[in-house]
Amino acid sequence: MAIKITDDCINCGACEPECPNNAIYEADILWKMSDGTSIQDETERSDGGFSDEFYYIATDKCTECVGFHEEPQCAAVCPVDCCLDDEDNTETKEELLAKKEKLHKS
């Protein structure tokens, strides 16, 4: 299951540098698959969680930190607990590990 940032976000930015997949973006910034990954797709996207009001997580890049950390780091550092499970985007641990491998090929 991917993580989402709710509208309780105070735009503090604590979560952004913690994401090992560079899946967290500021409001109004379109995300790219190539940001912080080995994938060379430079296309800017507004799908996958885009927000024009607060930080958001690009669902296609979120692995819930599986393969990197024991828990999602965005949720661990969020001062207002607005990084929550995204019930609309559920994935198994195996699927999340496969996504991690796809994002970070050597």
C-alpha cells in the first residue's frame, strides 16, 4: 500500500528528504519517474497523487520504504501525522520490493 499525504499537511517539508525514492514533491511541482531513480523517463506527470495545495507522494514511486527501512520514513518524521496508508493503492510486500528493484536498477 502506498503512503499518501492528507490535507492536514502543514508544508513543513520534513518528509521530502527522507524518501529513498524521491517520491515526495512540493505542491504544484510535477513529478518525474527519473527523479532519484535509475529510470530515464523525464516526462513530468500530474497523476499519482499530485496536489496543488500541499506536499504529495507520487504513488508510482512509493515503496513504503520497503527494502530501505523498517517503516515509512515520511510517516516517522511527520510532525502532524499526515502521512497515512493510501487505501486506494494497496500492494503486497513482494510487489513493493519489485517496484523498488525497478526504480533502482544497477
